[in-house]
Amino acid sequence: MASESGVLYTGVTNDLERRATQHRQKLVPGFTARYNVQKLLYYELYGDIRRAIAREKQIKGWVRKRKVALIESVNPSWNDLAIELHKARSESLQNPGTPREILRPGNWDSE
């Protein structure tokens, strides 16, 4: 996630849409509220929380330039992906059984 001024935040959650909303509405005090981090720019999905946490730690250890390159590899315009998540969820609730497109970059486990 990022602020309008470009402050970056990396986190892990079991409910991405809920967590993005919490950050946007500043419901959780801390870094994201203090630095106005509200835009979801990139995400990865994992079925195993241990792998998700390991990936979070990996990304947090990167320099900013590498994080920006990762974001821009799938979202070069820095669009707020939470908006697309919300639309996809609304559409799937209205049309059960309709496949949802998931934004997922290539295999990052090898890095």
C-alpha cells in the first residue's frame, strides 16, 4: 500500500478487502494512519500463512527501488487495486459462479 506522497507499506492479512478499508478509514492507529497510507498498489495471494509472512518479510527487507519495480511490474500507473477488488467482489456476489480475475505476478518464491 502507499500514500499519495509515495510512502510504502507492506503487510499481511487474511482479508485483503477488509484490511484495505481499515487502512483507508484510519481505523487502525499506527504507521498507515500516521502517514495516510490508503492505496492498495500490489498484492499476492497465498494459501499458507507461513509463506505469506515469509514473503512479507522478504519484501520489507528490500530497498525502495526494488519495491517500486515490483509494484510497477503489474501496476505501472499505481492505480488503487482495492477499487477493483471491491468491484470484483460485488460482481461475484451478484453473479455467483462467475470466475474472478486475480492479479498475481509471476513466481516470486525463488527470489
